[in-house]
Amino acid sequence: MSDRPITFKIVKKQPGTLGRAGVISTPHGDIETPAFITVGTKGTVKSIKPEDMKEYISNQAALANTYHLYLQPGHKIVEEAGGLHKFANWNMPTFTDSGGFQVFSLGAAFGKGVTKFASGDVPEEKQGEKTELNVYSKDLAKSHGKLCVIDEEGVTFTSHHDGSLHRFTAERSIEIQHAIGADIMFAFDECTSPTADYEYQKEAMDRTHRWAKRSILAHKQNYEALKKQGLYGVVQGGRHLDLRAESARVLSDMDFDGYGIGGSFSKDDLGDAIRVVNEILPEDKPRHLLGIGEPNDIREAVALGCDTFDCVAPTRLARTGTIYEHKEGEIIKTNLFNTKYQRDFSSVDEGCDCYVCTNYTKAYLAHLFRAQEMLGAHLASLHNLYVIVNFTKRLREEILNA
Amino acid sequence: MSDRPITFKIVKKQPGTLGRAGVISTPHGDIETPAFITVGTKGTVKSIKPEDMKEYISNQAALANTYHLYLQPGHKIVEEAGGLHKFANWNMPTFTDSGGFQVFSLGAAFGKGVTKFASGDVPEEKQGEKTELNVYSKDLAKSHGKLCVIDEEGVTFTSHHDGSLHRFTAERSIEIQHAIGADIMFAFDECTSPTADYEYQKEAMDRTHRWAKRSILAHKQNYEALKKQGLYGVVQGGRHLDLRAESARVLSDMDFDGYGIGGSFSKDDLGDAIRVVNEILPEDKPRHLLGIGEPNDIREAVALGCDTFDCVAPTRLARTGTIYEHKEGEIIKTNLFNTKYQRDFSSVDEGCDCYVCTNYTKAYLAHLFRAQEMLGAHLASLHNLYVIVNFTKRLREEILNA
């Protein structure tokens, strides 16, 4: 274990909870946990260069999306550039997700063998080509929503850019993530629809477990990558606690460097699902809660033993003119397009001490948004990320001081 | 003179040319000239916060547009915010132009009394209102291009945002610039169409001179502003050298802190027009060449005695994926949308040592532009502005070392 590129050390456990403060060590530096990881989907945290991240947000790591980088600019280009760190100038620990979530969220995962390539494959040299298959798949996409066909081996899907046909398998996801070269990768998983029935959730979970095993094998076959990159397994099971428990048990027995908790659950189910999973997962491995970034959810999940988080909400909200604001002990969302902010010369968020709140008023940001000036999205993104990153840091401090 | 807020000192003259290195002192710091002033039309250099300007561009001053800030967010809001420096967090010397160029460039300045408000006025309380007058003016705008009606007192024009009716006079331009509060203002001037005949150019120039006198009077009536802001007169006269000389002579006798050289000239006429003007303008006042930013033009104009420059080209080009590149002693324009740059892992500009060129490849920027990522425009803007700002700085060094 000790020669693994990714290691985790628990510094302190919070008495009476599952919460812990720790350190994930990666070849590109340490992540002090609990930590919020900023999302840079296409190899850029939207509008923010790495120096801004360090200086204005103090984030510790960034996560890029395998699906997006595979389609644009293409993982081969990232590889030729020397990998994600060099390509994007990200001199910090990085993650890539498995691509599973994006592939499945392209459309309702309508599943089981409905097309002639359901259990077939698209030859690698034909991937991305606009073939007759592709024309057919587009017709199919029209009648079923966007195409996403799952079989035992993997998933066939159409690009959201141009409708071209692609295929991910566990091996392919790992191959792409090796090319991208992030410090921490995720095993290819199936992210089910929340409306899927129990039977399908179980079927998908079992398949995810088989893909998890194949992901580990694929990773171990690349000796170079094995020295530099770690692999997390992804716990699934939807909102069914027995499936979550089973998923945690099965994956615990596999040789992962850490675990993602993925999939769809309602807000109400989130806490229960996390508790069941984290009570089973090995304590000495880091746990990443995928795609969750609301402050209340992070607080709850930290107390239940999650270590890292990622979410597009802080930057996505910022681009629509919405900032996080501290009000009466809560973090609320304020949309600066409201007319009253045009003459509001108070700080962007009176309860925040970040660069943006120290130097700019709501009126200035309201002006930038109304004038469609890029600086509006930039400053609001800096602030929103600062709020969530530092909210999570304070949870760490609470554990250390407990 | 010595209690004026804006002073100018010549440090060294270049032998055999009209070129000089100097220092413009303002209440917000010094500008070492020759200098390129970054343009921040609506109170933001597009995508770039002031700290970025200092750290990555080393610019010394920024220029905002009176017309744009008047319409959005409104000069009163900038004033209530404490002025442009505070509103936009611009802790550096600032300029505002007169609004003349934008007003006239809204449409061909079709001139002389063609409507019933040609020599009338829009009462201040009606400005910006959508009145019947306005409906009429929009009909007129339809037949004549966008509305811009000039009379002896000023200009009536429609907003490019919503077609609402507005009026600028010399006094109004100064009042608005006082509210904005930049260190250096420009007197209200008429910027003629290059296709206008000699007679019209002379008529417009004479009117600009009368507006110049009125601008000075309006400025001197505001004691508070007089202590903090300086006023430049704007030399006009189109491409006619006798008119340029006359304009320089007439304005030289007025009590300005410096001079803008404005208006329209073809590339071929530019040098001659500047020479004629600068041989007449008082040597001890700074000279700003309005709206010019091509490296070759800046080089020529510096040798002919111009001190400061502004132009939107570096950031506008950057937003369309075009970067300045040093090639064989020239600065050329390279569009990164060209397919060949998708796999070009060379520095953005091999001949540049800026932050962007030190840390990013053409392939990364090409990816950002194709993916419509804001960071592309941001990084390209940092680079393009660095190139022009530092090109102009080197011209200063050449004079100092001559």
C-alpha cells in the first residue's frame, strides 16, 4: 500500500460522529480534508485561472470531467500536451470522474438491449465517425431522447456536440483517464435514473460492481499510470439502503485507493444513504461525495464521514448572476439581477471577507451582469467558490478543535 | 498651473524626432509616457480585474467611455458609488472620453437640421424616456441609420440599447464626466465621418472649438472637480492638414491640461496629420492619440510626439480568438481557431515572456475558444494587452536610452 501514489491519513476523528479530518497525499500535493474540490469540466474552472484559485479561493484541488475532455479537445490531445496538469496549468491535485454520470444523464437510461448494437460494439476506429450506424442512432435518439444504450460490456451514446456515436467501457474509461492523467480517477459506473425501479437499480449496481473489478484490472495493466494515479470505486444503489449497503460491502473488498459515493438520491434520503455506506466502507480510505455542494448537505455529509466534495453549483450560479450571501447564520442565494441591487452599494456579501467582497459592491456586480460583462461571472465565481471552499475548511477546523 | 491636478514633465527628448519620454502625474498616480492606456468601456477592462492588470499586464492607467457609462449603469450610479475608481476598484490613473466618438459613430453623422428637434432640446427630465418624440426619432433612425442630430448646442441621439432619446451638449458631457470622476476628461467634440466634404469638416471643427471653450467653462464652474480632474481638448479637422493645423492653433490658446488627437484619418494620412498637429501643440502638455493601437501606428506616433494611446483592439481581437504573435520582428495577428493550432503545443507566442506565454500552449487556448470557455478570452486579453502595453514601454526605453 505504501508505494501507492495516493495515500490517506486521518488526523483527528470527531467524537460522537463519523466525521474526520485527514490528509490525502497525491503526487501533486496534499489535500487537507474535509475539502471542496472545484469543478473544471473542460479543463478550466470557468473563467478562473489556477493563480486565481490559489490567491482568491485557496482551493486545494480541481476535478475535470472525463466525458467532456474525451469529446473536446479529445483525451489524446490532453495526453500529447503532457497531461491535464500541464495542459491546463493546474499545479495542484486533480481528479477526473468516470464519465458515467455525463453519459447517463444525456438521457433517461432507458436500458436493456433495445437496439441492434445493444450488446455489440463500435470499433475504435469508427468512434466519433458519422456513419450509417450513427444516422440510425440519431433516429433512435429522436424517439427515445438522447441515445444511451447500456449492455454488459459498456455504454453506447451520442455526443451532445454533434450526435456522433461513441462507446465507453470500463477499460475505455480507464484508458481515457490514464491519458488525461489526473491524480485520482474513478472507476466506470452506471448512474441510474431516480425513477428506475428496485429491480433495475439492483441490476445496474451489480453491473457497476463488475465494471469496478474490470476498472481495477485495466488500471493495474498500465504500470506507468499505476505509479502516478490512484483509483476510487463508486458506490451506487440509488435510494435503497440495502443496495447501498451491499454496494459498499462489495466495493470494500476491492483494491481501491478511495471511494466515490455516486448516483441519485433525494435530499431526504441523502443522509441515510451516506451513513449506511460510510459505516461499511474501510475507515482508512478517503470518501468523495460526487456532485454535492449545498452547504447544508456538505455539513451533514462531513459529520457522516465524507472527506471531499465537488459540485458545479458555485460557478453555474455565478454565471447567472447569483451569489451566495451569509444571512442570519445561513448561506442563501441572492440574484443580483433584482432591480434593487442596481443602487445597493453594500459589499457583495457583508458576511464574507474574500477579495470580491472586500473590493466590490452589489451595484457594481449588478451592473456587470446587466451589461453582460464577463467580469461579472468571474468575480461572482471567485466569491461563490471562496464561500464553499472555506465553509468546508471551517468544518475541518471544527473537527480539529472538537 | 502648479496647483492643477494633472501635470506633465518631459524627462527626455529623442534627438531628431518629436518623440519624448515624460511623466503625467495624476491624483491616482503617475503615468510614465509613452504609454498604452487599457480600455474598460463600461468600467471593466473586459474579463480583467484590476489586480490582473497590475500583475499580468503592468498597465498604468485605464480609460472608460462616457457614453457607455452614461447609458449603463448611468453616471449617477457611478457617482453614488463614489466615482469610477471606487465603483470599478480601479486604483490607478483613469480617463474618460467625451462621448463624442460613440455618439457620432452610432450612425453616419448626417448633420444639419433635418428634424424638428435639430436646434431644439430634450428636457433633462425627459431624457431616456420613451416619448412620442422618441417614436418619431426611431422612424427617422430607420430611414437615416441610427439617429444622431447635430446642432450648435449639442447632439440628440438614440441609445443603442433601447432606442430611447438622449442629448449631449458640452456642458452635459462635462457634467457626466464630473459624476464619473476620472482623473483625465476630454472636452466634448464632434467626430466627423471620413466621407464628409471639406466644408462640413471645417464647420464641424469650428463647432468643436466652440464646444471646447464651453467645456472649459463648465469644468471651471465645478470647484470640487477642478481640484481632482484635468481636461484635455480634442484636435479635429479630419484628413485636411490645414484644418488640423488650425485646430491645433485654436486649442493651444485654450487652458487645457493636455490634448487628444481625435477623428478619422486613413492610415496613410495618420502620420502627416499627427506631425502637423504636434508641431503646433504646446510642447509641455501631454498628447493622447485617441483610439489608435496598432503597433506600427504607435511607433510612428511616438516618434511624432504622442504620449498616450488607447484602443479596444487588443481585447476585442482576444475575444474572437486572435492573439498577437511576434514573427520576424513584426507583431502579427494569429487566429487560434485555425485547425492546425488544436495540436500546436508551442507557447501562445514564442516571442513573448508574459504569464500566458510562459504557462499555456496554443493548443490549450485553441481548446478554450472552441469550447467557448471564458478563460480563452481572458488569457488572450492578458497576452494581447501585455504585448501592446510593453511594446509602448519599450518605445519609452528607446527614447531614454537614445
